[in-house]
Amino acid sequence: MSQVVPIANNLTPAIFATIVTNVAAGHTIADAIKIALNQAQKKGLIKVGPMRRSEIASIHSQLMVPYPKTIPSTFTLTEFETLLQEETDSENAAFLCYALYIIYKDHGEIIRNNLMVNSIDCLDNARLLAKSNTGIDNAVKDITSKYLSGFTGTKGETGYSIGASAIINMNKVKSQKMFTNLGNTVLAVLQTNGQPIDTLLVSPGTGVLIPKKWTSVVVTNQSATDVGGFSVYQNS
């Protein structure tokens, strides 16, 4: 997604510190039951899926409970049923931990999304301000060359990102040179103050030649949800 997602409750440093403390306590408990196996032992474990778990349950209910004499001398019914409960508890504990993992992972993805959207908005503003500020211009050029080109461009070719539904005005554009769509969204290209009928629609992974005399163009991201990217040739 390329929009800022509202955060109802933030994961603050204080909350994170509490999580670390609680997880450490959980590790103390889990470490006590941890069973160390070598590779040979791991490979020797029987893979018990849903079908075999059903088989275990049937053997327990249809043989062990009604016919105790079928139980070998190596274990008792009580010991077996204790293992059944332990297996259930182990799976539930793993599920609880995995559920927490999903919550934290999803939260992190949303936070990264918001950081990226904010950063793109800042970069778009910086491109406008760069015209009158050498420091900002140099920073924009440096960031663009490092992160937004996505390729080793030829001389005069520069890559840009464009936010969802965003519009970027490009000056000093070289006509009769390729405009390349580097992203996954459809982009519209039109000469500044041009007629809408002359709009060029550029699909992802394709490119078009900038028409003659189009030295200033307006690029519009047609997607309302996704960030796009493109490269264009410009005069220095």
C-alpha cells in the first residue's frame, strides 16, 4: 500500500522493554524443557502429520483404554496420556508464540510502509525546493543515484520514484529520448500545458520516446494505491 496507515497504539520503547523482559522470562521456562538432538537423531524422528495424529488418538481410544493388556511393558496408560496432554500443550504454546510473531511482524510492515510514504512525500517536496537550493539539489541527486535509479543509467538518464496518484513536473527533459517505466503502475506523460489528448500512457516495463519539443513534462501515477518509478533523460 502507498498511503499512511493510522496507528491507534504505538509500540513505544517502554512497551518494547516490557516485551523483552517477558520474552526473557518465557525463554527461561522454554530453555528448561529444550531437548538437544544431534543430526542423526533429528533425521530419525518420525514425521507425524494429521493422519498419524488421528491414528494415535484411535489407538488410544480403541485399544489402550478398553484393552489395557495391549499396552507393552515399556510404558503405562497414565504415562501415555500425560504425553498426549504434553503434545497438545506444546502445540498450543507454539501457536501462541507464532500468533505474537505475526502481530509484531505485521506491525513492523505497517510502520515501514508509513516511513516509506513519508519519505517519498519529503523527496517529492525536495525536488520542488531543489530548484532554488543547491544543498537540497545535491542531496536529491545523491539519494536518486543511490536508491531510485534501479539500474546503471547511461549519461543523462536519471531514475525517480513517484507516489500513488502523485504528479511530478519534470524540466530540462531531452526530447527524442526514452522515458522508461521502472515500476508496476501505469504512468501518464504529457507536455507541460499540453492537450490531454496527447497524453502518453506508459505501462510497467515499457517505454516511449519523448516527442520533439517536449522539454518539460508532467508525469502522473495512475495508481491510487502503489508507488511507481521511471527514468528519463535530462539536460544538466
